Amino acid sequence: MKCSLIMLGTGNAAVTRCYNTCFAVRNGTQYLLTDGGGGNGILARLEQARIPLSGIHEIFLTHTHTDHIFGVVWVVRMIAQAMNAGKYEGTLRVYGHEEGLQSLEMICRATLPGKVTAHFGGDILFCPLKDGQPFSAAGMQAVAFDIGSTKARQFGYRIILPDGQRFVCLGDEPYNERNEALCRAADWLLCEAFCLHADAGVFKPYEKHHSTALDAGRLAATLGVKHLVLYHTEDSTLANRRSAYSAEAAQNFTGTIHVPNDGEILLLE
């Protein structure tokens, strides 16, 4: 079975018409969940995507912003409850940088019952990664990297898919040249596009240290990638987001451009 990318949410922190950006990479019956959005809406997204909690044994937390971390708290809670009910086998590993995982564990311990947190250090493990450190997730080999955020420390990663393709998640801030070796010639590049460049005066992406669809297209062309996936957008243009963002990115990039909606599945082939 080919791997697939399941976009559970595609919006930025302030959206109300779609869910915050989070996604899962599926390899057979295994899933790597990246972030969880801002709340228990992640549970509905997982259910709609038919992703069973029993198939999630690795979570990657990119950073501690509210629109990424709080959904992970809910997933940890539900998996612990499934463990207590005998409906989850094996270990859950949550990856990320040390500061992010410390914050996540602190929130979990402050808000979740003891019968959940009793699993911490046993069959629920918080696994801190260093910049450039390899790890394994959903049966695939990956490398974590520091994106050099100017706001909160944030990690992205590169995965080698079973067929040899390179899948890169840049996080939700602009690309940093320090990571060129891991990103250049990627088969799949996941890149934030806060808004259209034409709407930069309205949404002010650069003040928030974000990119536009035009910037993402330029980056993809410079790095020589094959597939560009745009996410973490505003939600006022959902009706024509796919066509408008694709057209703007295509001004510089001639590869394949994907602007998925919440719940959309992309085959990684």
C-alpha cells in the first residue's frame, strides 16, 4: 500500500471555518500524527478520516503554540483511556524538542486525571529530539531539524518513505537555509502559506513571520522539489483557496501544487 498524507486541518491559529493545521502520514496501518490543532476538534477529524487511535503510536509536536499543542493533549488523553480499557496495544511515543515536550507534559499533568498520567514514563513516552537527530515513526526513518523560529522554538522533519521518496515538513514558519541539505530536491515539501501575496496588506504575514503562496512557490522552485503542499492559511478565501493559491505559487514553481482542504487525502506517489 502506498503511503498517504491525510490533512486533518489546514488553517492558521485564528481560523473558524476550518481546523488548525495538523496532519497524519499513513504507512500501511501505521500513522504518524503531526500536531493536533487547538482542541478536541482533533477527535472529530480523526474519526472522519477513519484513523483509529490504536494505529497512532507516534506523534510529532512541532512547537507549543496553542493551535498545535492542545489537540495533542486530547489525543494523549484518549489513548491513555484506550489503554485503560484494553483497547490499545503497545507504546505511544511523542517526539519533539525538549522544551516543547516539557510544556506538553506539564499541561497534561495539570489538566488530565491521574489514571491518564500514570502511563507517563511507561507506555506513554515523551521523547525529546535534538537538531539533526534521527528517529523512527510509522515504520519509516526520519530526521528532526530546528527551523530557526524567531518566535517559539520549532522543529520540522524529513521522512524517507518506503519507496525512497523524501517527505519534508517545514513547520509553520518560513524556510531557513540552515536546513538546505535536508530539504533540497525533496519529493514532497509541506510549506506554510499564510495568505496570498496579493492579500499581504490585509493579513500582514511578514509581521507574523509567515509566508505567502508566492513565497512558497519561489522556495519550491529554488529547492528543486517535485510536490509542494500549501497549508496553515487564512480561512476567508476557502471557496476559491485551491485555485487562487495554486495560481500564485505557479508563477514561479512548475512542479505539482497541492492546496488541500480539511480531511483531504493525498497519495504520496
